Amino acid sequence: MGALVEGLAHIISGLAVGSIYAAMALGLTLVYGLLKILHIAHAGVFVVGAYAAYIAYSATGNIAIAVLASIAATSVYGVILAKSIYLPLMDKPRHIPLMLSIAIYLLTEEVVANVFGHYPKGFRFHGFGGSLNWGVLRIDVTGLTAILVTLASTLALWLLLKRTRIGISSQALSQDMETAKALGVNVPRVVYINFALGSAFAGIAAIMYGLYYGSISPYMGDVVAYKALVVIVLGGFGSVMGALLGGLILGVAEELLTAYFSYILPREAYAFIVLIVLLILRPQGLLGRRV
Amino acid sequence: MPISTGYAATLLTVIAAYGIAALGLNITMGRAGQVNLGQAAFVGVGAMASAIATVRYSLSFWEAIIIAALASFLAGAALGVVSIRLREDFLAITTIGFNFIVVYVFLYYKFFGGSYGIIGIPKPTLLGMRITGFAYTIMSWTILLLLAALALYIDKTWLGLAFEALRDNEEVAESVGIDVRKYKILAFAIGAMYGGVAGSILAHFKGYIVYSDFAFPYSIMILSMSIVGGMDTIVGAIVGSAMIILLPEIFRPLMEYRMIMYTAIIVLMLYFKPEGLLGRESKWLISLRRILRAWSGGIRGD
């Protein structure tokens, strides 16, 4: 019984961490679907979102303002990156935007570190947290919130992509950019909206990350960025539901592996190994179809 | 500011070592077109192999540097095998992942020194004399020149041609009978071997190494050397290394902002001058060649 409860607790905290990965991966999926570029700078957007929320909350003490500030900062930053980096360099060899994206991520990280300090900052919303006790099972409120927020926003995004004009334009664009252009899709506009949306998810993920771990740091994007890549590979590229599932699977798998096999390698290493093995064995992703 | 010989020797040695690492990257990325964003991992494999060979097994530096070259060659070949299955972007992130895994292994296993690293790595000896200070610098530059000559030689052979074909168009390369798999593995292995030699030189110069010396930011540093100098030339790698090492030394305030500098350089170069300052297509290199030719009186007449 004790072992069962312990196992369940591990699965729940795995789901919580996994939903943070999933929220991060949603942004990457949107961008990859459209431009077929790995948007590593998304991790920089994530860091910007965390510090925007931190500043707004320190200044006002209002949770809603902190969330809005984070979403606003990340969307603007995302659109700036799309406008200045990705769209102008569409015709260059593919490794150029990729390396630029990585460099921009590191640059963002370092600028944040130099402005706000290299050390982690405590991050919590007052009156938010604690745990629900359910018999022997204790459920962390922040973790539960992270799961619910990610589920709700994935659903919203999925509906948006399936049901609205802008969603359908995005799909057309991701299938064939030239034809979509010829049919009158305003390409830059669709790209900007996707970047704004995807980046907003990074802002939300950053807040959930800060609350869940109790602190933020300029380097918080390092590992999450990589795991978000693992997630989109797991989920098949460009698929929203795939990103959600991939995130949850990775979170739970990691939690269980670390809980029961922690002595082999540190937690962070598993995701990298999973990624490499997966890319070799199933390059189209676990849920993706072979093209 | 007076420049002591010790300081100059240190800088020159570090420039030579990273020049070798960047040269390796130029072979893998510039020549063969295979993205490698984890070159520091191979520097690490070489440094570790060399340190363990000398400290734990009391081999000489000369044996150790060969072992370092072999170890990183094999590690590179392993990554090369993985690369066969991967497309460009995913290859790139896999190389980053490889860098992280290597660093984790160094940190996690006592054999590789764990969080304390390995100390007491001996200086090389030649004919009973310890090579230190400026002599070490001369030794590093000699190795650099030998490896540059090797790179130049590779360029002229079938191997170099195959690398270029691979970079320009894999399908075409395959259709004219080039074994794409074999040359991809070789491109990684040879580039990694250069990294390993660089690691060995650094390890014996500093006398101690620790896992964090080979973390991902160092891959970015080596990448910025390649990008600044130009990916596809030998002189580019060396000039790139000198620039990236010297800039924060000359402008002391930059020291603290080194990572900002490396990344900003990469961003600006890729945006405005993706071929590098001394790349094949670069006007600077072309005019430099012209000056050199004028000096030598156009003996070769090409």
C-alpha cells in the first residue's frame, strides 16, 4: 500500500513537471510546424517571461498583473525574434538560423544574468501553494495547477487551430508555404500570431516553473529548452496533442527513473539519452507518422 | 601595461590549443558540412584521456597525447555513426546533447575526477628536460602547424573532395559513388581528433582539469572562433581563436561579459557576414592573398 501511494505520488509530480515541459513544447511545436526551424531561442523567451513576472509581482503584488506582464513580455519578444531573425533568413542554409537561434538564447540568458544577477531568485505568489491532503496521498497545489493550466491551454490552442480562420491559415502555411501564399494567406501575419501565441505559452510555463521549484534563475532555460526538444520529438513534430502527451510522458518517465534508478545518472541526463535513442530509432517521433 | 613572458606564453598556448579545436570544427562543419555544436566534449575526451593516462597510469605526455587523439577520434566516430540517421537540425541538437552527456559522465564518475577534477597532470619532458613556459608554447604551435598541414593535405586528397561533395549535396555525392556514411563518420572523427589533441595540450599546460572546463559554453566559444575566422579556411580557425582569446584580454572590462561577447559575435557575424572574416568567399582573405602574392613576386603564378 505504501509503495503504491509512493508510486502514485511520483506519477503526479511527474505529470506536474511534464505539463511544464509540455507548455514549453507547445511554442516550439507551433514554430516548427510553420517554419521547420528549431526555435532554441524559445528558452530565452522563457527566461524573459520568468523575470517579467518576477518584476511585475515584486512591484504590484498582484498575481493577475504578473501573469499578464509575463505573457505580454514573451509575446513581444517572440514577435521581435520572428521579425528580425527568422523571416529575413528563411532563404539561408538551415544551420544559419539554427545557430543564430542558439546564440540568441545564450545572449538573452547572459544579458538577464548581468542585469538581474547570476544567482537564483526566490519566486512565489503569496497565499498560493501548500498541498491538498487526501487520506495518505498529498497533492501539491502548484503541481496540480500546472497540470490543469496546461490541459486547459492545450485544449484552447487545439480549438483555435481547428476552428478559427487564423488557425486554418496556419495549417495551410505549415503544409505548403508557397501555395498558401498564392491563395492569399498573409504569411508574416500568421507567423507573428503563431510566435506571439507560442511565446505566451513560454511565459505561462516560466511562471509555473518558478512556482513549482520556488525560484527562477537566468539559466533556468538550459535544461527545459532541451527537454522541450525531446518533447516535440516524442510527440511527432508540429502536433499540439503530441506535444502535450510527449511532455507528460517525459515528466513521468523521468520522475520514475530518478526515483528508482537514481544512482546510474543524474536526472537531467535521461532526457538527452532518450532524445538520441529516439532520434535514431524513430526519427518521425513516437506519435508521428512516417513520411 | 607591461606584458610578462609568462602571460604572453599562456595566451599564445591557449590560442594554439583552441586554434586546433577550431580547426577540427572547420573540418567537420566547414569542409564536410556536418553541424557539430559539441566540440568542447571532444576537447574534454582528449583532456581526460591524457590526464588519466599520465596521472593514473604514469604514461608519458607523448604517449598520452596519442591516446587522447585516438580516444576522441573514436568518440567522434561514435557521434558520426549517430549522425547518419539524423537530419541537420536534429543532428545539431544531438551534438549539444552529446556535450551534456559527456560532461555529466565526467561529473558523475569518480574515475574522471568527479566535481574536483584531476590534479597534478605532469608537464611533458623531452630528452630529460621538462617543457614549461615558452617552450610549451613553441611545442603547442608546432603541433598546431603540423595539424594545419594535415588539414591542408586532407583538402588536396580524395578525402577532402568527398567531404566537399558531402557538404554541397549529399544526394549527388551518393549518386557519384561516394560512401556518404563512411565520410560522415570520418568527418566527425577527424574533427573530434583535433579537439582531443587540443584538450591534451590544455590539460598538461594547466596541470588540472575539471568537468566544467568542457561544458556547452566552451563549444559555443570554439564555434564563435570558427565563425569569426571563417568556417572553410585553415587560417580562419587560427585567427578566430586569437581574436576570441585576445579580445577580453585587451579589453579587460569585457572579461566579465565574455559569454555576451561570444554570443553577440556569433549573432552579428551570422547576420551580416556568415562567411567569416577570412572565409573563402571573404574579400579580406582575397586581398590578403593578393598582398602575399605581390610579396612573393607571384612565383607560383596562380
